[in-house]
Amino acid sequence: MSFSTDVKEELTKHIPGPRHCALAELMAIMHFAGYFGKTEDDGLIIGFKSDNPCVLRKGFTLWKKTFNIESAMVLRGAEADMVMDKFGNLSDPVDPVFLKSSCCRRAFLRGVFLSVGSVSDPDKSYHMEFLCENEAQAMQLKDIIRDFDVEAKIITRKKYFVVYIKEGSSIVELLNVMEAHVSLMSFENSRILKEVRNTVNRRVNCETANIKKTADASSRQMEDIYLLRDTYGLKNLPEKLREVAEVRLEYPEATLQELGEMLSVPVGKSGVNHRLRKLSELADKVRG
């Protein structure tokens, strides 16, 4: 299963305790993935546009919990009128009266994610999105997400208005808001491992670059010293330059600091670098 499916499976098992929270989640599912229809004898059909089993299971469970309506989902008379009056036009945003408390807004977000949400595998990328059929629903969803200090953006994609989040930390926060705690821990573990791998790769690349840089510098220094030895004679060099040249020839892979510690009078990296630069300048003069 995908990570997104795992999140939805977890949210499906989360049944709100208070009726007002269950109603807020049911409102989200109906407005984003539900429909009302009519039978030939003017009965009200309640159904879902989604073929996702998570949506169907949670939707039927919430109808039973909030209105004691069984899965037959055909209503008539006063009961049908009450439902239509409460839910209103499903293409409109959910009535804010059902979303006054923080717990109800959390439940609403669970219902929306179940209906039209998805989140990418954190091992690959960080991306969560919701496909809304109209801009008004997208704006309401974005505002509710922002109530929890999570910043979301909206783009259009074909006929949809897509509310999306790309920051890993923001996705973690929204999973926490929806109370998908198992998925949150899985996401965080993947995120930590990914960041550790990236850090290790950066360090390895940096070390590799430094080793190559040191090797290239050592190779140039050796060429200069060989040239001076064969044309000028190391014994004719000033004592400090002669000594560092001889040490470099003997230890071609040593760092500047190690070379400095091997001299009769130890010097630091800058001192060794200065002497090697003088040797390079002499070699350039010979070449000239």
C-alpha cells in the first residue's frame, strides 16, 4: 500500500467521540465526496462519489453515529427534509456553524483528506494536496488549515482547485492535527533518515573534494620540486625551502599540517604553504 493509503486507513479507524465532531467530519465527506439524489417515488438517496473503501466505510459509520441512519441510505418525508436542510448545497462550503470549535475543525480536515486528499511517500518527496471541485471549497479548506498555523497554497489543475503543502514540517503538523499519529511517526522516521543520508552525502562529497584538492596541490608541488631538483639542485635552495622540499618528496600524501610538524623547527600550515608557494614561484621562473 502507498503511504497515502496508510494514512487514510488510520483516519478511517478514528471515530470521533462527540456528535458535533462526527457531524463536522460527515459534513466534510458529503461536501467533498457525497451526493444527494432522488428515487422514482421522491425518496432521498444519500451516496458517495468516491470508490475509495475508506470513504465508504467512514461515511456509513458517521451517518449511523450522527443520525442513526442505516446503510440503505434512502430517506423520505420529514427525515429527508431535515437532512437536506442541515447539509444544504453540497457544492458550497460547509456552514461555519459546524466548525466553530478546534476539535470540529480537526474532524473536518480528517473528512476532507479521506475524501480528496493525498500525501506522497516521504522517502521520495514532501507533498500533500487536496483536489477541490470549486474555488470556494478550496478557500475554506485553506483557511481552516491556516487556523492551525500551517501555510497552504492553491493552484488550478485542469478542472480542480488544488490546495497543497510542500514543507515536510508542515505536513507533519497537519498529520498531527488530523490525529494520524502512527502515520506521523512513520513520516518523521523517513524524514530523519532522509536528512541523515543527505548530511552524510554532503560530508562525503566535501571530504572527497578536499582530498582531491589536496592531492592535486601535492602533485603540483611535487612537479615543481622535481624541476628544481633536476635543474637548480635542492642543495642550492635556501635552507628552509630545501627542508620543506625534501620532506614533501619523502611524504607526498601528507597534509600541510603534517609537513609542518616534520620540520626541524615545526611551523603551522600557513608557514608550510608560504614556503611551498616560494618553491612554486622559483619553478615558474625556471620554466620561464
